[in-house]
Amino acid sequence: MRIPNRIVIVADHPAITADYCQVLAAQPDLALAGVVTCASCSFTAVSEQRPELVILSLSMPSHRILELVKDLAVLHVGLKFLIVTSSGQKLDSEQILRAGAHGCVVSGCGSATKLAAARQILAGGHYFSSPPASRPTATDCVQQAALALAG
């Protein structure tokens, strides 16, 4: 039996945390290693739990999440990051990739999208979703990520 990929969630919003906990509980290949509600606590959680993926809420107060990604990436080489944004937040793929994160999903996206993002990132890829109102085609997403990587 294969060991599940460990995930730490860094989010202060109970809905984001509860949704991911529920989605991950039913997945044999993914395991919730920890949940922290403050950015500064993420350093300890990641050091102790040694996850393969960290899911971070962009709306965390008192800390810039992209800076947190940069810091954690330096301390834990090979760690992968997925950022969760609210539908009103704007963040482009280039900013995310430059910080060291591997993708971004909108918090209101469905469970299938959240799982697809986590699995694709864990497999070494990138994943970017957009708000439902302005959802690009799959080709647009691939082109946007390719441009960000090339730049």
C-alpha cells in the first residue's frame, strides 16, 4: 500500500479549513497532516509534520502569503504550495510561480477541482483555476502558465 501524500493547511477561515478537511478525509492517497490558523504557526507545523504539500489561504491577516511561500520554500526544499483565493482577489500566475507556489484555486471551486489541483501539483505540475464568471478554457490556462514559466 502506498503512503498517502501529507498536506498541511494554513488558513484562518473556518469554511476553507472545514471544506478541505472533509474533502481530504475520503482520499486514500492524500492525508491531512495538520491545520494551522496563523501564518507564523506554519513554520512549526511544516517542520514537525514534513508534508509534501501546503495549502495556504491568501486572505491570512498579518502576513503576506507569497512571502510566506518564499520563506517556507527556502527552509524546505521540494515542498509544494497551493494558494487558495477568494473570488474577488486578483493574483496572476506569474506572481504565484515567482514566489515558489505551484498553483492557485478559488475557494468556492468544487471538490473535484481542489483534488485535481492538489494531485497535479503533487505530481510535479502546476494548476490554476479562475472564478466561474471568467473561467478561461483549458488551453488558456496552459498558455498562461507556460508564459509565466518562460518569463
